[in-house]
Amino acid sequence: MKNQLTTEFQTRLWHAVKAIEQDSQAEVVVVLRSSSDSYASIPLVWGLFAAWLAHTYMIYAPDFFENWLVYYIPIFAFASSYAFAHLPWIKRICSKKKTLQKKVEIMARALFQKGGIQHTRSKIGVLIYCSFLEQTVTILPDRGLEMAIPAEEWQVLRHQFNQIFSEKNPMLALLSALQHTQTLFASYLPVQAGDINELPDVMEIDL
């Protein structure tokens, strides 16, 4: 993920968020994370299974293995499989879709609360949370913003954001989705005189 978050992209992201807030009353916060959970059990299961498989083979195989091989090969099998299973795509394919979605939703709601996005005066804050391992985007609007825009429009917007990981360049697709967000928010909640920026546009939130 860090390879994709170049200085140029971060600058374009900041400008995209700024453009939304200049054309509408919405307070937009974008958070990008490599994953919403460690999924620590997956590498552990892979490592234990590989160690068991190696040990079982050496016990029942017709070949003779010296004692040091019987000791070290299962350890090597565990270590290599444990390391391999840390790859994001391995964790993704070994998890149920509902589990991935639940992890992202829990993280998004925690970020929404910890970031204080609910503290805008008119309840018009919105969190756009992108989780790369799960390849999911969650949009959490505060109640004022959610009620200002029809449910059908929210459905279309969420669909567009979740399609960014189907594109060849998800970062460019994210910027494109933010441009659509700018038009949508400006249509239903145009900026008013005296509007101020109440929230940081891109947050680093520690949980």
C-alpha cells in the first residue's frame, strides 16, 4: 500500500477532499489503511498444518530421514508457511467475505468515533474509509448529511467506491469517485456563506 501512496497522490487526494468541502457544506475525512485486522490466526494455521504435514510425511515415507532432518524440517515448514500466509491476498482468500466486511465495518465505526467526526455542528461529517487488504470502502455519514441526500444516491455512491479495487489503478479510481462525490454533495448540500472547515481532511487515527 505504501508504494501506492506517493507524495503526488497524497497531494491530489488532499485537493480532491478540499474541492468537495469548497463546493458543499460536508466535512469529508478520508482514511486509508492497509488492513482492518491482523488476521493472525491464518498464518498460524498455515504454519501448523505445514509442520504437521512435513512431520507426517517423514514418519510414514519409505525413505529414511536422519534425526536432525526429522527435527528441523517441520520447523522450516512452519516458518516458511507462516511467513507466506502473511501475504494480503492469502489472508483475503482464506477469510469469508462476511468476515472481511465485518472487520472493515468495525474499524470504520471505531475510526468515526475516535476521530470525532460526529462532532460537527450540523452533523454533516462523513468518513470515507478504504481498507486495502479487504478491498473494501466504507462510507459513514453523520445523520445530518445522510438525511440531506436520498438513499438511492448513497447506494450509487457506495457502489462506485467499492468498484475502485476492480480497476487497474485503484488510486486513480478513488480520485475519480471523489470527483463524483463533489458533484453529488454540491447538488444536495451547497456551500453557504461563513462555512468553516471543522475537521482535518486526511486523518491519522491511532486505535
